[in-house]
Amino acid sequence: MAKILQTGYEAAVRSMLGVKKAELPDEDINQRLILGMAEAQVIKRVPEYAVMTSEEELIYLETAVISYICYLLCPSMARRVNTEVSTIDVKWKKAAVNWADRAAEYLQQFENAMTVLVPESQTGYTVTLMGIAKREETTEQ
């Protein structure tokens, strides 16, 4: 059961991936390691997700989860999607999709939504750049 997503999110996932229900059924989207992992990633980064009530925040929460679902599904999409169909009367071929590039795009969409929901100034993280320490050796005589 989804904690963040509203009813009908499966259609949004398929729309973003550009596939049909026959190619990506609801059961595959709702797997624990897909839906559960996507929501867990958002909840980990936005622990106060349950108290967010503004329409803008809710849209970004849903966008983050759906983008992460798409990111997780990309590796399996090449096997799912028919790229060429041929019958007696009709023959057509879909344009090739680089699913690794698409996965990177969905991960970037996820990060963009996270940036809006939890701006860096509110995360409490600090970045420290580490240099290479100079090593001094002594020799005994």
C-alpha cells in the first residue's frame, strides 16, 4: 500500500515511461522492491512527509516517488517493450530507447524534487573538502 502516492499513480508511471499497461502491468509497478523502495527513498530524505499539506509539496512528493519508480524500472524496460511488430498487413518499428540515459533523467528528476522539498540549507549537512595530507618522513642515523 502506497504511503505517499494517490490512487492512479500506475498510469502516471506508464505515461512517463511511454509504455502500455500490457507492457508494464500494475503488479510490476507495485512490487515491494519497486514501490516500497521508491517511497522509502523519499521518506528517508523527507521524514516529515506526513505533515506536508500544501498542494505544491504533495506534487513534489509524488513526482519524487514516481521518478524513482521509473528509475528503478528502467533496467527491465528493454525486455518489456516490443520495438518491432510485424503482421501480414502491418509492420512498424519504434525508435530505440537508451534506457540507461532515461534512468539518469529520472534520477535527476528525483533529485530536483528533493531539492525543492528539502533545500540544502535545511538538511543540516555540511560538505568538507579533504586535501591530501603532506607526508613527512624522518630517517634515523
